[in-house]
Amino acid sequence: MNIFRLTGDLSHLAAIIILLLKIWKSRSCAGISGKSQILFAMVFTTRYLDLLTAYISLYNTSMKIIYIGCSYATVYLIYAKFKATYDGNHDTFRVEFLVVPVGGLSFLVNHDFSPLEILWTFSIYLEAVAILPQLFMISKTGEAETITTHYLFFLGLYRALYLINWVWRFYFEGFFDMIAIVAGVVQTILYCDFFYLYVTKVLKGKKLSLPA
Amino acid sequence: TDKTVGHDEL
């Protein structure tokens, strides 16, 4: 565990909590893509099946349970409790265009052709693109609430910090996971345009709105 | 090495 990995995990946790609190406090999930949140729930579910087969550490187990729990809670708030506020008309990204190719790729390119490993690979690939429905929704409506941009910032920052963590682990531990690294790079690149808008607009006190 | 040593990351 190095500082980049830890701050990456905490950044991820911050993102998840920010989103949950935003929805809970405002009693509304307006502007949030339920599809992205379902994809993230799928990501955590397929990745953390090893909760049932392996024990790594108390930290590892607790974080996994928190991530899964919060993820399902978010989906529940969007599709059940605050369903009336869900903006389905703008959440029109076709998720099958992500899930099907990602599923195929995880069968073709993985570390080991076993069910658990294929599901882990699927989760890594899916996570890389799971934010696309949310970004698509923002591009469609042309704006995002500031709190939603904080969520996206921490979610993007998490994988960027993991990239530094992997450089660190390569030099100091000889650890190298090509699947995670390539997917992590793709995932981080998808946030770059958003990072730019976040720094140039949101951090200067302006609302994130895109030119019409 | 290109072999993963389990998935200790989250």
C-alpha cells in the first residue's frame, strides 16, 4: 500500500459518498445517469466476488463491502425512492453497446480463462467506460450541477492516482498488470475533457455548462 | 513479470 493507492481509494470513496449525499440531501437524482450507476453496481459485483473466496485484509474486505453497499444504495435511490426525479429522457445512452463488446473482450483478453478471472476482467473493462452514459447525459443537457462535477472529479482522480500507484508498484515491487493498466489509462483519458472544464470553470466558481 | 499476483487492489 503506497500513498497514491490509498489516496486513490479514498478519492473513490469520496466520489461515491458525495453522490449518495447529493441525492439524499436534495431528495433528487436530477442530472444523474442511472445507467452509469447500474454499470458501476455491475462493476463492483463482478469484481468483488472474491470476497467469497479469498481474504486479503480487513481494509480490503471493508472497502469492498462499502463500495458495493453504497453502489446498490445509489441505484435504489435513483430507480425506487426518488424515481420521480430521475431524468430518464436524457439518460439515453445505449449501454448494450458497452456491455456486449466489453463482455466479449473479457473472454478474449484475460490473465486466466476461469469464471472468476473473466468476471474480474469484465469489471475492469466495464469500469473504464461505465461513466460514458453520465458524460453523454451532461453533453445532452449541456450542464451539470456543481456537486455532480465534484463527484465526477473525485471519480476521475481515483483512477489517475491508481496510474501513479502502478508506476510506483512497477519500480518498487515489480508488480505489473497489463489489463488493469491499459483499462486504467483509457478510463483516465475519458475524464480529461471533463478535468479541463472542472479546472477552468467549476474551480473558478462558475457552473459547468457547455456551449450550445 | 506480467502475471498478476491476485487482485489486492480495489
